[in-house]
Amino acid sequence: MKRPFRTLACTAALGASAFSVPALAADHHQESAHAPDEAHATLIDRARNEIGHARFQQGPTGVLITIELDTPVQSAHGWHGVHLHMIGDCSNEDFTSSGGHINPSSHEHGLLNAEGPDNADLPNIYVHEDGALRAQVFTDRVSLHGEYDAPALLDDNGSALVIHDNQDDHSSQPIGGAGARHVCGVIEASR
């Protein structure tokens, strides 16, 4: 039996009312409330050249960090320690202006240390023979604004991402033998 057009139109109108403007607005608000908060850092080398960037995405249980070099670093082939430092300052030549590791609880250094890790410890990253670097690491030991009681990267004095000359052995003190600071980036809120 064929339904008259009026019945179909009425059924369609009733079905559409289930998706009223207030309901759609509520759904949009929920999506916005769960959108990840973000920060970024422009990475510079000791010669003050901008060579890459890092992106920090706050999730419900930690921060996803994406690191990319835009300019290949030929002399940096191999594994490198990467840490989060407690001051957002890369102004001096050796990047020591970024202070020490974020470590308010004074844990020992190292992902493999029974007395660690400190909040700043991250897995090593790898620079390929052609100087390319693209890496993602996740940590639940820091946050962007103090979420889940983890130290905030975007606190009053900021913080910095530092890539070291050598790989981190994840156990020896104070920085796992990672050596001098090779690359630095001040972590800033993204707008």
C-alpha cells in the first residue's frame, strides 16, 4: 500500500525534531569539551637556527609529544636523549638557561631506574642518516596545565624540550649519559 506524501512528510518532520537545535548544540558542546588542549615549541640548535618543531597534545591521561626536524641535522645521526626541562628559556648558547629536569618529587633519573623515573624522562629518539627525525612519545608524568596532579608544562616559568647530543641509558645519574644539550624549544600554549 502506498503512503500519501503528507504521511511521509509528517514522519520526516517528527524524526527531524529528535535532532532539535538544542540537542545539536549540546552535542557540539560535548565535542568541544573533549577537544585536546595543545602547546608547541620551535626547536633551535646551538647556532640559533630554527630546525624543527614539537607539538604537545593533552589527553585524558597524559601528553602526546610529536617531534619533527624541518632541517636535516646531518651530524646528529643516531639515538638521542630527550627531556623536559623546568624553565621555558633557551636563550643561552648551551641551553642551560632551561634549568634542570622537571622533577618536583626528586625521583632518580631514568626510565629503567627502580628509583625513577623523574617527570622529565622520555624515551630516546632516533635521527636517521639523512638527518631526518619524526617521533612521537607519550608521557603521563607531566600535563599542560596540571591535569591529573602532574606537573604543568605551561606553569608560570614555562618549560622546554631539550634534545641531547647522546642517547640516554635510562639509569645513570644525573641524565643517563645523554651529554650536552643539542636542541632546545620553549613550550608555549597554542592558540
